[in-house]
Amino acid sequence: MEPLLSGVKILDFTYLLPGPFATMILSDMGAEVLRVESHTRMDMARLAPPFVDEACTVSCMHAYLNRNKRSIALDLKRAEAVEIVRRLIKEQGYDIVVEQFRPGAMARLGLSYDDLRELDGGLIYCSITGYGQTGPYRDRAGHDINYLSLAGVMSYSGTPEGGPCLMGVQVADVGSGSKDAAIAILAAVVSRTKTGKGRYIDVSMTDGVYPFHAVSGIGCLVGAPEPGYATEILNGGSLYGFYRTACGRHISFGGLEPQFLAAFLERLGLSEYVPRLMEPGITGELREKVAEVVASRDLDHWVRVFSDVDACVEPVLGVREAFESPHAVARGIVVEVPGPGGRPIRQVACPVKFSGFEPKYLRCGPALGQDTQEVLASLGYTPGQVEDMEAQGIVYTGATP
């Protein structure tokens, strides 16, 4: 089966999570991704424990985010290294660039969109930053928690008693930065097939969070009151939520429709409340009753009780439980990928299913500069030239400390 993105070639200048996740989405679908990394300033994702090898040299995070990719290590502050990048675009057909530096950083290296599009009018260039290329915050540092805060999401994600809650996963980094970048790049590729023209893409992780207000927050734009903690149907203002069991675990209830609400209450022995669901002020009383009943029995009991009824009730699983659940097994959520020395390691698969195409997982994230020699040889550099550039610190092949 030919890869969906066969012929798509990407130079990836990103690090940590948002950019590598975006290019992993594309590499899973068959794009050829070449990471351009620094050997003088290590990507911290390479150092994040746990590790997948006994020598503790290959980070699990790096092995996952950069699977199927190749790595060339360059010191981009050197003119010779910049020339290698330019040749990759001009001679090797790498016509998509993804970078994640602060605004202006690539321009200072001579690698901005304006610098590189002269080599290929069809160049697609995507910049992923916290706050975008324009605006008063463009030069600020930030992380997921900051983007969610500035976009207003945390003003109603939490509890009245405790305020905003910390997310267990990086919603803005991945849900906004990574996903928006992948979508935008693919849209630009489609446009290029019709016009032959490239495009510059400005992805702000903060901007990408604003659309998440679609259910509860968007009403502010038309005069509705602002949502607050536990004021909305989906944030604690209804029975929708989590309930602690006798064993300290939790169940989730997501039933919004009347039939699911009725089934939920009937299985809890609270059917007398079904006719009263529309009474003003009933929600608080009913939440307390539900919490009291759920807390009387352990998780296994409630899993059995709700196993044969449509009530939108599911256990809150631990991560290992989730990976080993019947759903995950049936859907092929976990795959084995060749790791260090060819030993297979388990990773999360591409989550999207296609007819006539299955992703191939050829290798985990490569060692720093693992493909430098091969890439430079494809550009015509001789072994002697590569050795000389490595001695000068321009490139890194892994052959020297």
C-alpha cells in the first residue's frame, strides 16, 4: 500500500512536544520527516525519563514522538550548516518546513520563510509558537498552562472551592499546537496542488484554544453570562461528572439525554427522582444523593451494574488499564515498534483508521545525528568533507563525543 502522504518531505526544526507531535502525525501517514537538530543544545525530550533501553540513553518520549523520522545534527549558527539546509530544499525536494522557535529566531539564522521561498516557490513553512508571530505577547515564554489560562479556559475548568485544576495532559500543546499545525500543513499541501504556490502558516497555541469554548464560552460573544466553576452542564453544574466509589476509585457519568439520566438513576435505586429532574434546584440535592450511593460500593460492583445498560457510565481507568482494555486491544491502540538494537518497544499507534492503508512503524526516534552521514552523502559530500565538518563542529554524526 502506498503511504497516504507519499512524496511529502518535511524538514522538522521542532523540539519537546507540540512540533514533534505534529510531524509524527504526518510521518505516521507516510510523510518523510527529517529532523534538523542541534548537537550543542539537546532537545530536552531526549533526556526525559523513563528510558526504553538498559543504558538509559533513549527516552520513551523521544522514541515515540520521533518514530519513523530521520535525524541530521547541525550547528545552524554556522554558514556551512545553513547551506546544507538550503541544499536540502533546493536539491532534495524538502518543500515543507516546520519550526518552533520564538519569532525572529529563524530569520537571524538566515532560515526564515522569506529566505527559503526563493529556493522553491511552493515552499510551505509552518511556525508553531505560544502566542503567534504578531501581538503584544509574541516574544513571551510560555507553556500549556499559560495558554489555557490566557484563552479563558481555566476560568471555568475546576471547582468553586479549589479554583482551576491542572490538566493531566497537554491540551493546548497537542490539541491546539500539534493538531492545528498538521491540519494547516495538509490544507496548504492541497492548495499547492491546485495553485503551485506555497504558503506561510502562523500557528499560535493560545489562539488555537479559543475555539474550545464552542459549548460553554462562545455565548459571551453574544451577550450571555460568563461560565464559572460548576455553572455549566459539562463542568459540574449537572449530574455529568465523576463519582468516588467505596474503594477510592471513580466512575464517570456522561448522560445528558433523558433516557440516559433515567437509566442511571434507576440502576442506582434513585428512580423516584426521575419525574423531578426538571424541578428548580434539584441538581445539587441529586448530586449529593448520587455521590452517597456510589460511595457505598466499590468500582467492580458499579462496572457490573452498568455493564448491560446504555447509561453513559464508564470506570475511570488507570493508564495501564486503559492500554489493556478490551476497547484498546480491539482497536489496536498499542503497537510494537523497532527500538534500540531492533528490540521491539510498545507505543501508541496512529489513532485514525483508513481503508486501504495501514501505517508502518519502521523505527523509534533516532539517535542524535543518526542519519547525518547518509543525508550529506545524498548531497554529494564526501566522507572526508563530512569528517572535516564534524571536526569543526558544523555537523554531528555520532562518530565523535
